[in-house]
Amino acid sequence: MHTIYSPLHHQHAPTHEFLEGRLLPCYELPSRAELILHAINDAGIGPVIPPRTFGLDPILAVHRPAYVHYLAHAYERWVAAGGAPEGVIPSTLPIRGMSGFSPHPFAEAGYYSFDTCAPIVAGTYTAASASADVALTGAALLCAGETVVYALCRPPGHHAGPDYCGGYCFFNNAAIAANYLARSGGNAATSNDPQSATVALLDIDYHHGNGTQAIFYERNDVFVVSIHADPQRDYPFFTGFANERGSGRGLDYNLNLPVAAGANDTAYLAILDQALTQIRAHQPRWLVISAGFDTFDGDPLGDLRLSTAAYCAIGARIAALETPTLIVQEGGYAVAALGTNVVSLLQAFST
Ligand code: SP5
Ligand code: ZN
């Protein structure tokens, strides 16, 4: 199995985030990607290759131009306006009815973010662009005939929406790759089937993939399924409920499967099986996995109880779909186990 990796992720290394009233050292660290890389090399999973450069077009097919422009210039504008050199973290976020416009860099920071957990530093745009290229390179390899590819993306992407960052995410790598695959030609296996979709995107990160949901909410060519902590008890709180099913032609092309606190391997795999049954019914040509490992027992941001072996079981069930699959790295903050857990998932595809 090919792994795609870019050292440019190091360019994104903020020191702290603002979470639940505390200024905390970042959970989402460069060491995460390095630990995963070393585990993959040690396990002999297969070649690790650099990404190709795809330019802005496939990013602009998912993200608004004004947002992309903002990300490219946010840090320099923030610092010039007197913002902390540690990074862009908004203090004023527009909510209901606050629709006025200010060009001030502090206003922009709030307009283009939905939380205070995605600090922008000088190298964030470079790293996020490279992370999108990592996912796109994986998608292109699937188009060239590979059956499974791992995109070691960092920063992660699934919280980033059409025009906002949040939750450590800036460009939605999985959505950019899924859109690329959806537009790559191949129709669903039975395009006259009303329930078919060209791409299925399955998000197994602990947190709801709110950005991915927003990007595809009105589309019927990408079936989005997210398994995540019930938003009644955890971030991102305002999205991820089971009654969010898509709208317009996208109705029933979005499926949220909230999970109760404390779920173990058995409970989780039963929910995964529901997701995979729905995906199978859509007969997708391509499968994209937003692979987070913050479902692991002991993850500092989660309350699920998955074991390392669960990721191997998850991988085996996904592999049984026999659909070309792009695995895109998202979260996972129990760093001591992160490399092992990623290898556990990937090895299920190698047998
Ligand atoms: C990609 C990804 O996994 N992003 C996650 C962003 C989560 N940010 C908010 C986390 C809230 C954590 N609350 C529980 C803290 C327990 N000490
Ligand atoms: Zn997560």
C-alpha cells in the first residue's frame, strides 16, 4: 500500500489553542504525523511517496475563493494589526443576526472560523495546501488503478467547511479528494438506481465531520456517512444529529450515526456495520475514509473505548466492500498508541 506524506506539515506548528476557557498546549502536533510515518516504515506497509502539486483548482472546487485568499494572508494581516504572533485565534465570532461587514483582520478571523481551536501561523497555508495535495495524490493513484492508498494528511480536514476553519482543520482534504473522484469520470455502478452515488465518504473520526457534511449537503454524487460522539455531549455540538439527512437533491445522501459514551469494540462495530450496509446499497465507485483515531480508549479528547484491534476489524470490514479506497488521516491524540492504531487499520487491507 502506498502512503503519501509531505514534510511541509511541519510548517503548521502553533503552540497553543483556546479550549473550554483554558489556554492549552496544542493536541494536534507535528509529532503526530512523524509517529505515524515511523510506525508505517517499521511495519513495512509499503512505499512512502511525496505528493504531486495540484494547484488551487481542486481546492477551489470545494472552498470559497474568499476563504482561500483569507487563509493565504491571515497571519501577516493579523500580526500587522497587532494580533499575537503566536497565531490567529478569533475573539469575536458573528452569530445570529450579526451580518455587518468589517475588513479588519480581527473581524475576518471570526468570520472564517467557527471555534478557537484552529490557530493560523505563518506556515499554516503552506502546510494545509500540502495536506490537500497529499489527499489528491492518493485520489489520483486510485484513478490510476490502485485499490487502496493512505494519505498521511496533516493538518486534518473534516471540520473545515466551504468557507471556514475550525477544530484543527483548514482545507477539507477528504472532501477535496472525494470531489476530485466524483468529477473524475466514473459513474456509480448503476447510475439509474435512485440510491446510487459515485463516491461514499465514511468518517470514523470521534468528532462529527461537520465541514464534510456542509460541503456535500445538497449533493447526491457523494454519500456522506459520519460515525461520531453524540453532539448532545461533545464537540462540535451544533451538528451531527441523526435528523440531518441532506437537502434538495442531497436528501438521504447524508447519514449521521451518533455513538453513546463508553462504546467498546462490539458496540462500535455494530454501528459501523449499519454504515457499511448503507454504503453498499449506494454502490459507490470510490470510497474515501476520514480516518480519525480519537475513538481510542484513553484518547484525551474522546470518551469511546476502542482497542487497537478494533481498527484492524474496521479495516477488514471496509476492505470487504471491495471498492477502491482512499484512507485520509484526520484526528487521534493518544500519541503513544497513534502509530500502532494506524498500522492496525492499514494492515487489514494488506492481507
Ligand atoms: C480533527 C479533530 O479531531 N479535531 C478535533 C477538534 C476538537 N476540539 C475541541 C475538543 C473538545 C474537547 N473536550 C474534552 C476535553 C477533555 N479534557
Ligand atoms: Zn476528531
